[in-house]
Amino acid sequence: METTYDKKNYTSHIKAYLKRLSERMPADERSEWQQQMQEWVKGVLADFDSYRFFTGAEMDPETMVVLMKTGEDGKTPFLYYIRQGLEA
């Protein structure tokens, strides 16, 4: 389901979500992953108005928010998931 965020609320959400994910990761992978995520979040926030936000039907605030950005052609949707937050 589509949901909305302003930049401040999304920043709070993604920080808390990434913290929960990092706590489940092996310690030897955590530092590099946190740096990568920090750079990714900076990029998202820099282009914040280009993204749409989606969450599960339950609208659980503890779960991943999927981001969607339309490609340069104005038609092709690109969905962004955080791999470490997916469960098989």
C-alpha cells in the first residue's frame, strides 16, 4: 500500500529500521554495511521528492518501507528494497 512521509519522518523511520537490521547482522559485516546504508540514505534524502513510499497492508511501522522512483523515461518504475530486511 502506498504511504506518505515527509523528510523528517522518513529520516526517523529509516534510522530506527536500519538500527534494528544492523543488530541482527554479524559484527564483522556491520560497519561496512552501515557506511553503505548511510551513503544510500543521503542520496535518497537529496532527491526525496522523486520517491514514493510503499508498505505492507498491515502498515506495520517496524517493517521495511519500499521506495519507488520513476526512471528517466517517466514510465519505468524502480523499486528499492533493503536486501538485509527481506526474509525468504
